[in-house]
Amino acid sequence: MVMLILSVSYSQNVFSTQYSFTRNSLPVDKGEHYIAINPIGPEVHLAITRNFSAGFTSSVVAAPVIGNMRYTIPLDEKNNLGVGLTAGSIFYPKYAGFGTFFYGSFTWGDRDNNFNFSAGYVRIQGLGDHRHRKWNGPVFSLAGMTKIKEDAFFITELLCFVENNNLHAELMPILRITPTPKSAFQIGVGIIILDNSAASTPVGTIGWFRTMNSKKNRKPKP
């Protein structure tokens, strides 16, 4: 199945550490927190210490609730490694479950221009009446960002999930604009390819992103 999706959201320079779906290994500095509010619910990311961040995503009815942690390992000024964990509940009209996603990533570049490769493994286990249903498989992502104007960036991400030898993929090109130092917006059109056995299809969103403090944007120290 192929579906076109239009999505709009808002962000700031620290969002150069995040593409449409995945986060890269670019380092963060302590205190570079940000929030995202959209019609589905809130998303919060906290830079707890240098190179370590954690957060959560939920909905207006507090279901699902998904937590995430990420640790980055700067190798030099342009090369960075990262490891992360995402885990939480999954609720859809016809399905309930719990999932975990472990991944590693390599990023080349800086907050203006970068390329990222991520790979990991996802496990989703059904709950209640769906306890016999589960999805396990590798996930990988190729993504990149390039600065095309002083306040504009072009981003492309390809996310793939392999399950029972079936490939599910989504390609998302994005134009991101940063009108102020503390916020920005982005517009993307996604193409999703799913096998007929897929439980659901992601949807686009409209959201607002903003930093949670007054720290000026600056390049984190290695």
C-alpha cells in the first residue's frame, strides 16, 4: 500500500539532532531541552547531561506512553556514535501491546549539514486479547540534512522495518525553516509502503516546537 502524507511541525536548532522519525548522534549540551505540542499530544526531550538525553511521547488521553533515552559518543569534530532505547505501550482501536526498540547510530557532520545511519531491533508484544500477536525485526534508517539558506534546511529520511521477510518503508523529504533562534517549522511529504499485514499506517501531524529555556544556541563541546 502506498500513501501520501503531509506533515507540518515546529522546531529549533537543537532539532538538527532529530529528523522526521529518528534522532542522530550529534552531541547535545546539558540544558538543551525542548517540547513539541501537536493534536495527538505532547512530546518532551530533556538534555540531562552532556551527550545524554531522555524524554517521552504520549497523547491527550495518556495512551500510548513511550519513553526514550539516547547517549552520544563524539569521536571528533565531525564523527559521532550513538546508542538509544525507546520503549512503551502501543494502543490502537484494534490492538494493544508493548514495544522496545534498541538502536545504534553513526553521524557525520554538524548541525547545519549531516548524514546519519541508524540500525536496531524492534520487539512488539500484544497484550490482553492480543497477547499471541507480536512483531520482531530489524529496523534501519538513512537520513541527511543540508543547509540551503541561512534559515532553511532540506532533510530526507528513509525508514525501513523488516518483518517476516516483508519490507515496510517510509520516505520523508522535509523543508525546515527557522524563523527565530528558539523555534522553527517544517513541511514534509511522506511516501509509506506497507505490506497488507501491517497493523496500522502512521499519520501526518501539525505541531509546535520550542526550547524550554533561554540558553543561546551554540555548538556543544566534544
